[in-house]
Amino acid sequence: MALSRFRVTMNDGNTIPALGLGTYAPKSVPKHEAEMAVKVAIDVGFRHIDGAFLYENEKEVGQGIRTKIADGTVTREEIFYTGKLWSTHHHPDLVRPALEETLKALQLDYIDLYIIHWPVSLKPGKTKIPQDENQKIIFEFVDLRDTWEAMEKCKDAGLVKSIGVSNFNRRQLEMILNKTGLKYKPVCNQVECHPYLNQSKLLEFCKSNDIILVAYSALGSNRESPWIDEKSPVLLDDPVLGTIAKKHNRSPAQVALRYQIQRGVVVLAKSFSEKRIKENFQVFDFQLTSEDMKVIDGLNRNLRYLTLDIFQDNINYPFNDDY
């Protein structure tokens, strides 16, 4: 079954594949592994690749995409690439240069989706994000409505097909939606979402406004990330997921991904392992029952793996709100 059949239409008329490959990796992972993962994923059937300036591997990800285009596996039009505007580039005059930097790293003429990575604005500089407690964070106030206008101009210029946001709460989404002179609604809001944090309220709000919810950390946390509490529970070890997986002769990861797809959520699966990349793609040929879905809904405990507490004193820190 080709992934092209499993696409979701966004509010601007463009379509996004329901399943994507996440490309974040901790600094301990060699950059070239991102290129290999992208090539494996495309060979397996993935057509949606999710990247970011912050991940510092867009050059390698772009090389993987272009290699598979060059060998005839896919055309550029079949690939859906998501890039992200980092917090040091929220000033309107920095938005387009940031996107152009991403395009240069990828060596692509356009990207399919560009999203504001976080609503928190940081002072422009070389340090993207502090790696330890001794590095000081310098916040800046930038009106995100102005940032959004600059994003709209990038779409009009043909540098990106669709524009959206990430890690925005309801209030921040409403600020954009109610903006005077709004030209394009955000097509998506990419947020942490998994059975322990099912985001039901935010999902309902997004659906009511024709905004797609895109789930990251859909399989739980990456223990190697410096931002994740090592003591947090391992989602894929949950016995309830294990029981449902056994019933369908599937893995807990496949169940967690299928759960999102059946909720109408576009889901990202992050792995650099060839075996797991192949396994994660096998989610379109089985169906969870309504009872399965209800049981998985019941696992919600509002557990957020990625809190980025270093941002919590900022006025735009999104997780102080209920949703």
C-alpha cells in the first residue's frame, strides 16, 4: 500500500502524509545517520520528512532526500518536507533569511511546510538553545502576529507551500486566528501527543478550526535527550498497550501510531534504526476497535515528556495554560 493514499487535506488545499519520519537526534548521534535514516524511510514508503533548523542536520537530511530523487525512487513532488523557524528568528525581517538558510542546507527550491517551532522568542545569536544551566537565556518580546505576517510573505513568494505552528496553546492559536488582516490560517499545530498526553481538548479545538494536529514524541521520550527526565515512565512498556498490541499481533509502537491516525492526527515516528523504521510504517493494514481506542484514551495522565522548563518564565511559554 503506497503512502500517497494516506494523505490528509489541510485548510489551504494542500495535502500532508498521515505518517512522517522525525529527524531529531541528540548530539551523540553522528550526523550522517540522519541521511541514512531518510534514505531507508523513503525506500520503505515514507514520503513525509520532518526536520528543523534546531536539529543541525538539515544538510544531511537534504542529501538523503536528493539521493532518492536522483536514483528515481521518488520525485520532488512526492516528498513532503517540514522545516521549522527557530526562536532566534522571530523578528519579521529574520523569517525569510531563516527559511532561505534551511533551503540552502537542504539544497531544495522550496519546502512543503514551514512552522514556528516555539512561541517563545529568543535574542538572535549563535546559541540556538542553552545546553547547560550555566548558559543564560535572553528572551526578547516579538509579537507573533508580526512573525506570522512574515511567514505569509514566504508562502506568497513560493518558498514554502504551507505554513503552520508548533507548541502553541489554544490562546496563542486564537491570537493568530483573530489577527487583523489574517491572510492564511495555520494549517497545523505540531505538539507532543501520545497516549499519556492525548491532547483531547487541543485536538477538539484544532478540528473545530480546521487545523491539523501533528503529533511528535508519539512513541514517548528519547532517554538520550538532555531535556527529558530519565525517571519518566516508558510509554512503550505500558502493559495496556502491550495487551492491545498482542491482540492485533503488532508492536506497542505500531498501536501508538495507529491510535493517532484513527483520531485524525498526523503522526511522526522518530527512529534511526532500519528495523524500527520499517516496523513503524506498517500501520495502515490493521484497525483498532472502538473499544481499543477507548482503552487507550483512558491511559491519558497529562504527562509531558518535553517541558523545556528553561522557557517557563517567558510570557509566551505555552504550557502554563490548560491546553
